[in-house]
Amino acid sequence: MKKVGILVGREKTFPDALMKNINERGGGEVTAEFLKLGGIRHDAPPRYDLVIDRISHEVPFYRATLKRMALEGTIIVNNPFWWSADDKFFNFSLAQKLGVAVPRTVLLPQKDYISGIVSESLRNLEFPLDWQAIVEYVGLPAILKPFDGGGWKNVSRVNSLEELWSEYDQTGTLCMTLQEFIDFDQFVRCYCVGQEEVMIMAYDPRKPYLSGEQYVHNPDYLVPELAERVTKDVRTLCSALGYDLNPVEFAIKDGAHHAIDFMNPAPDAELASVGEFYHNWITNAVANMIFKRLAEGRERPRYRWDALLNPEPARTFAVASQTDQQSRTVVPNPIGRVEAVATDNRAAAASAEATSPLPSGQRSKTESGTARAKSVTSSRRAPRKDGKTYSARPKTT
């Protein structure tokens, strides 16, 4: 008998549906259950053949436990070693090398630092930071967001240098990126399972989370040629990164698609959020992948970074055609194209915070931003309209 463990957080419908699917199909030969973890011995024998990870990115104890399970041969979805090393800024740099279009992006020094980091610790940091050149490269409006965050937290739109400084001042010890804002007229979120199966979802990030209006099943949302290009880029990115479960988001303007987020290895699949069709699709697709991985077995893994960064050559697989997708569901009433709202600050902020229950334009705060340790402030200086200098030199504590 093979055992599948499911590691979850607050979500309910997806893990329950996945566990039921596995247990019904397993016929006693494959069983699934929620993990129960206490003190973990370094020499404990493996308890599970495969684990679906939905929460370790927020709980270090879970992440360390999964790394240890992987060492003993347990298949982890997604790979905890690579997930720990990955970040969104690296992803954008990699995407460009892979030929996938991405918005212009700049990595910014942190605003604040933990206690113990003093001015001398930052001797390699450019001072003053050339904010004007950064803004000229990225353009305005722009999106300020963490380089390794998730869940659309701490993301905001800035329309001027002054707004950028104001938002940046509130980021605390978070390391941020400033990214070109794509004034999209279409937007898609694409599930990718097993680096093979792709489901393109018409998605409106400006609609409120859990409104039931973010996801609409419309197989004709993209013209066939664009859908084919998007599918190819989804597989390219997920194969290069090695994620078995990961969504890729594209902002589309005038038929040109830009990958704006593709590091979310625990994607939302809750019924109330994604809707019945996509909830059922992702549940079945993940279950199929699990049975396939269990049947394939695995060789003893190589725990070297070069192995993680150089996976086996990507294979080409067929994705469900638009006709096939159409036949598997009742198509709702047609929807119009998503109208771009470039001048609406609240709507644009919602495009950066779509999965947050907070009102549009309101940015989530994390403990690192609200309960800061004694810190130093990173360097910046730029000209103001009145000719004075805006500056905040590093200061020691």
C-alpha cells in the first residue's frame, strides 16, 4: 500500500476533494490522509510515499520536515529544496533567457534592516540610489511588490516618484521589486500540473476575491494562436523551474502576452474562489499526477543545486483543446473583453491585490512591516520639484 500525505493550511474544499478522489480511486492500494507532525527525529523512517505541500512556505518547521522527508525518498509536490531557493526576481531573469516576455523589473535594496546591520555592513550598497534612472527604465505607473512574496500581499501601484517613496518607506525589511505596469486588456491565469497539463483560465484580477467574478470559464477567451503561445510559455517556465503544480499569470495587451507571476507553488483551488469547473479540473489533474508519479517510482535523488537548475529536457505533451474543454462543461453567458483602466488607481491596485480580501487600494501589512526591529535605513537621494534633495542616509542603532 502507498500513502499520500496532504499538508494544508486554512483551505478546506480542495484538500478534502483531493483526499476523497485519491481514496476512492486508490481502492485501498493508495490512501491519502492529512499529515500529523510533532517532534521529527533526524533518523525516522519514511511514513509517506508522496506529500502534497500547501503551506510550508509559511511555516519553517513544515519546510524543514519536508526536506528531511525528501532525503528519505518521499516525493514532495512541490520540491522543497528548489522552492526554498527560488524567488520572483530570479524567475523574471530566467524567463528572459528562455524567451518568455516579462515586464521591465528592477530589484531594490531593502528600506530597513534587522538589528545588528550597521552602516559599515552596507559598504557595497550604492549611495545615493539613482531613483530617477530606475523610474525611467521601468516607467510609470509601476507595481511595487516583494521579490519573493505571494498571495498579492504588500503589493501596490505607484504613479509618481513621490508615491514610490511613500510606499517604499512602509516596506520595512522586505526586499522589493519595481515592475513595469502592463495596461492589459486581457488577463489569464494558467494552471500547470505535472509540467504537462495546462488549463488557461480567463481571470479578472480587479474583481474582489471570493466575489465569484474573478474566474469565468470561457474557452474562446483567447484566440487559438495566442492560446497556443501562452500554453507553450507555461510549459517552458514550469519545466525550467521544476514545479509540478504552479500557475502562470499573463497580462495581455494588443495580443502581446507578458508573464507577470509564475512563482505560486501552492495555488488557490478553493471552490468558492475558482468556481466549480476549475475546482474539479485541478482536483482531477492533481490526482492523476499523483497516481502517475507513484507508478513511475523514482531514482535516488541528487541533492545538488546543478541538478535542480538543470532538469531533464522538457517533454512536449498535448493540452486539452478548446473543443475538449468546451465539451466538458456548460459554457456560461459570454463575457466581454476585460476593459483596461489605466487611470483608476483603485482598480489598478486591485490588479495587484486580487486575491486579498482587503478593499482595493489597501495594502496588507505583515509583521515585518508593522513590528520592526531596530534597523538602519537604506540610502536614497533624488531631486525634488523644489530643487531640494530627498535623502535618507543609513543610520546605526
